Amino acid sequence: MRWVDEDAPVNETLAIEVGPPVCTRPFGSLNELGDEASTAVLRVARQFAAKYGLKHVIDVSSGIAAMHVCVGAISPGWMST
């Protein structure tokens, strides 16, 4: 099974160089939920750490982000090449 078609033509033009921009306004604040929600997230993280006797807790936004953190934590040799 081939994952990449080596015979396919390669386009050397970057997407940013052609056509209109996809996003025309800023994404917004990183804290759109407000201070109350941020405080709630911190409270849950602290409760989780206390329940399981953990010194550190990392909050992530999705399962994929959690997998990235896990892979980074084990630091496999193939990632450093």
C-alpha cells in the first residue's frame, strides 16, 4: 500500500499566494469563556490532581491534544530525528 503518490505533480505555489484569504478577521481572545470559566477549569484540574495524588496536571482542549502530550512525555527517539 502506498500512502503518497510519488508520481503526482507538485504545486510549488503556496496557498497564501493565490486567492482570497480564508479568514478576514482576528480569531479573538484566547479567553473567550471569561474568568469564571477559567477559574472553574483550574478548580477541576486541582481537584483531579488531589484525588489522584498528582503533582502536575495538564489541561488540553481535545483527545488529539492529549495524545500529543502523551507522545511528547515519553519522548520517543524517532521524534528527535
